[in-house]
Amino acid sequence: MSSSKAYLDFILNQLSPLDEITYRPMMGEYILYYRGKIVGGIYDDRLLIKPVKSAKAYMPEAALELPYEGAKEMLLADNVDDSAYLRGLMEAIYSDLPEKRKK
């Protein structure tokens, strides 16, 4: 199952006060970026976040889920209705995210 554009638009709206939130479609799903770093993605209409140390601390009860078969587990952000919570999550994890790979 792929993710809907409506769900992507909802998440982008929740994060709209932040500068530099971008996305890239990939095989029916969406990779999310914050200030050029991959924060996670939308898979099967679920917001999944890279399981970096700060994300685990911010969401200690978050379940680990597979975005797709054969992938590494990611944290499920299940509080997507709270815009301030999502924005805080992005700010909290930014420094723990790997730098963008150079081509």
C-alpha cells in the first residue's frame, strides 16, 4: 500500500511553521527532510522517524516499525495531531541526524 498525498499534505501542514521541511516521493512513499537532513518518511500513511538517540528520548513509548519489508526499523510518531509536538521532535533530533551525503 502506498501513502496518500492527503496524508503527506496533513503532515506538511503540521510542520509548516518550520523552515526547510521538504520531501521527495519514492516508490509511492515520501522521504521527509528537515534542513537538508533525512528525518524519516511517510510509509503506508504512517509518519516514521529515524531512531536516533534524541528521537528515542523524545518519544520513549514509540513503537519500532518497519517502513517496508527488508528495511531497518523506525520509530512511529503517533502524536501527529499535535503540531507543536511534531515541530519539537524535528528540532530535538536535528543535531543527531547524519549529515547529507556528498555525491
